[in-house]
Amino acid sequence: TDEVQKNADYQPKRSVAPLIAFVRQNVIDRIPHQRKLRQGKRDNKGKIFSLDKDILSEGFGVYSPETCVFIPPVLNNLFKSSCRDLPRGVFRREVKKSSSKQYYTSISKGGRHVYLGDFHSIEEAKEVYDAARKEYLLELYEVYGVRVDGRVWEKIL
């Protein structure tokens, strides 16, 4: 894994192909039971599971057999970071004179946007989003269960 660590900061300029080849050779094939998974494991919509390096790692993810797992794209999407100044799932609403609620929250469930409500504060909206996200993660656990590495469920539930 020294070679993996040395190349963890690799930033491709034109193509990610060299990085993908490196990860396949040095990480994927070293993850127990993952070769079989990569060749045939699909979610309920037929999409191949995604390689994730961030769920199991603390802070900046590193490609390594210990931190990489394959997960369904729908689960991976719940962990994509937001580059905004608001928490994930919370949005700022243009305030109308008739309403003082400045924030709203929604969650994407199975490709559908589900509106969760309007709120006076970021904290209220985040609390509702977090509860809905937790509920959705439990639903996904019912669907995927043992097909997803147990360490993922331990970390997120």
C-alpha cells in the first residue's frame, strides 16, 4: 500500500484513465471479494456498483483496500459533498413578504425529489433533512442488506 499512498495525491490534468488503471490494479483487485462484485454486482436498476473511498475513511479518502468499497449508486449519491455554504439538503428560499421562512429542505429518493418543508432556520431544516436521510438509509438497508459491505452500514446507520 506504499505505492497507493504515494499516488493518493495524484491530480490528473487531461485524463483520469491512468488513475482508473492504477486503482484497478492496486486497489480493486486487492479488496477481498471485490473482484467478483466488480464483475457482476448491480443495483436494482441494473447499474454497476460504484467504488467509494470516502465512507470508510476519516477525512480525505485514500484509495486503499482498507478504505474502498463498492456501493450502489443511489447510496453513493447520499454522500456526495456539497460545495455550498449550507448543509446537504438545505436550500435558501427567496423570502416573500407573506412568508418569513427562509429555508427549505428536500431529499432525492430513487431519482425523485421529495420536498420536506419550509423552515425559519438552517438548524430546523437540517434536523428534518437528517431524519429523512436516516429513514431513507434504513430503507436502502432493507433493499441492499448483505450485498453492501457491513462496515458501510456500521459507519452510516
